Amino acid sequence: MSEHQSGWSELFSDKNRGSAVALSAGVALYATNSYIVITILPSVVQDIGGLAWYAWNMTLFVVCSILGAALSAHLMRKAGPRGSYLTATSIFMVGSALCAMAPTMQMLLLGRAIQGLGGGFLFALSYAMINLVFKESLWPRAMALISAMWGIATLVGPAIGGIFAQLHAWRYAFGLLVPVTLLFGGLVWRTLPAQQVKSSSADPLPLTQLILLTSAVLVVSAGSLSVHGWVNLGAIVVVMLMMLLLRQQEFTAKVRLLPRNALSLSSPLCWLYMTMTLLMVGLSCEIYVPYMLQHLHGQAPLAAGYITAAAAAGWTLSEMTSSGWTGHRVNQSIISGPAILAVGLLLLLASVPAVFGPSWFNLSGIILGLTMAGFGIGLGWPHLLTHVLQLADAQEKETAGASITLVQSFAAALGAALAGTVANLAGVNSAEPGATGNAAFWLFLSFIIPSGLGVFTALQAVKKRRNTHLPPVSQGSM
């Protein structure tokens, strides 16, 4: 196979184009929705209240995404590619309609939960199908293409959310998702096959692990609502115990959420998953960036949305740049990513007015910091995901594909819950002057920690994988 055939041109050849477009469009819908919501949330809170529940919009969405990711393989076996995607789009559409009509924050959260379930299916199915429809040499390109949809979302999502927010018509932003989802369903119907090419036997669900995983996020999220530190600390301790139980269950259960030995410290998979988790948690503080831009820097909703989207733009840029790298450059990208993320968060910290006061650096520092943070995550991201698929046993490729979304969704939900904890403890709900600036300071300072830990886990992931003597994949040229 020539390098040219294993590059972008082959991914968009007549044989692969339909699958590439359908899989990436599903993630584009998921990602665009995320940036619409991040942009309009300050306006939603201003209209129907519920600032204390701010982070729960992301938490519940991602918790239900975890369930969707875990159920995606079963849905695929029962309904096939086309049927599973149509089911996912239907659920997502119902959730969007509920959000558009929500009279209270509680009803909005219900809609977000249903949206999350459908979105989790869409997200996980895209990754799970990569090893089914593309050959191995195209996996990094397909991973990069799917993840690059977050870059498209940075252009579309903030525009939709910002315009409707400034028109005081945030409900129409959710309502617009309904016909768009219908159009995506039509694309799926025309493009994807009704049945799988590769058949597989149905396994029972790992219910115990799923309950522990989702309960852990809900516990830390519930704790985040309290302004008492001992409640937050207690929730974190309970979550740590749940994670230890989940790890033990994964070792002893016949049905697992992750590939075999994925949580063993001697396995490179374990360090790959930890690196992915820490990267996602490190960027989770961005959920509060639009709120802080509007309240600390006087930015309009549209501008705040686009500034926040700089993180996704940086992520997309670095992914498209590094997806064709091979050899030692792959290892360098994985190790450098968390360090660049940490530098980006330091810039965000330095841009808080409470630290240095109003200056020209504030806004430019935020844009540069967000861009660097996203760039750091995307630099090694396609290779982290490709390594997961490569290292999984042949009979566990489907589980490995679904696990990518599972881990990413869990990390995002956990990060959002922790962001809510820090923000509430720092007094984001307080009416006192400087409360928002104080919350911003502690948010950015706290989230430098997981990015720093990510450097260590990335080093271990590279070291452990090198010791497996896995042959490199021919990825072709950019």
C-alpha cells in the first residue's frame, strides 16, 4: 500500500467517502450542540435562574453520554449501523425539543439528559465503526477527521448560540437542532448500510461498572452544590472508593467496560486511558469561561462564545497537523500535549483581573491560553486513540472503540462536576464584589494540577507501549 493511498485522499475515496462523511457528521452534530449550550447558558440562567446548577447542564449531558457509549455496541448489534444511528438521532431530537420548551432549569436538565443519551450513541458509534469500515492504516486519519469536527463546531456553535442569546431567544437555538437532526437522519438513511459487515455475538451489559461509573459523577456533582468544604471532600472520598470498586470489578467480572487488563498499571492501556482522562479534566474549566467573559470582561454572548471556541480551534489545528506523524514524533506529541495544556491554563490564570488587574493582556491572554490548551490536547490525541485500538485484543476491538467515548465522556463529566465544586466553593453564586474573579482564579489554578499529572502518565504510556514491541502503523503523508 503506497503512502498516497493511506493518506487523506484514500479516506475520501469512493469506497470510504460515504462512511467518512456520516461518521464525522454525527460528531459534528454532537460538538455543535455542545458549543451552542456553552454559549447560551449565561442567558438561560438570566432567564429561568439556576446558577447553582450551571455545571449540571454539562454533567447530566455527559453522564447520559456515558450510558449511550456503553450501550452503543448492543444497539449496533441489534439495529445495524443505519438503525442504530437513526435511533440515536431520534433520541437526540426529542431532548433538543424538550430543552427548547423548558420553563425551568429542572426541565432543561431533563432535556439535556435525553440529549446526552442520544449524543452518546452518536459519539460512540462514530469511533466504534472506525475499525469496522476502515483499514488500520487509515485509523489515525479517521480519528483526526472525526475529532476535527470540533473545529467546525467552533465556527457554527458559538455563532448560533451567540446570535440567539443576544436576541434573547435562546430557546430557538435548541429548536434549530430539531430540523438539523432530521437532515442528518436523511444522510444516514442514504449512506450507511443496514447491516454490519462483521457480525459479533451479543454480550450482557456490565451493569455493576456502569452504575459505579455514573454514580461517581453524580455524587461529586451533588457535592458541588454545597458551599461547605467537608461536603465536597466527602463526595470526592466516596468517588475514590467507587473507582476502586470499579477497578476490582473490571478485574473479576466476565463482562467489562474496557479491554482486558486496561486498568492494570502494568498495561500501557491503563496509562493511555489516564492520560486521556487528565487531558479532558484539565480543559473542563472552560465551561465557565463564557460566564466569566461576560461578567469580568464585558463581552457580548456572541464574542464570548467565539473566544471560548479558541480551545477547540487549537485542538483541531494540532490534530490535523500531527495525525500523519510516525515514529518518535508520535511519542513526542503524546508527552508534550499535557505540558502545553498546563501552559495554556497558566495564561488563563494570569488573565484574571483579580491577579494583575485590568490590562491589555487580559483578553489576548485568554484567547492565547485557550488556544494553547486545546492545542496541547489535540497534539497527541489521534495517536492516543489509535494506540488504544492497536493494543486491544482482536476480539475486543469493538469494546476498545466504545471505550474511547466512554473514557472521554466520563472525564468530561467528572471535570465539569469538579469545576462546579471549585466555582461554588470559591463563591461564584455570591453577590459580593469580586466573587466571579475569585472563582475564576481558583478554577484555573486548580485545573493546572491534572494537566501536570498528565505529563507523568504520558511518559508512562509511551514507555509501556514501547515495551510491547508493537509494530508501527503506516500512516502515509499529510
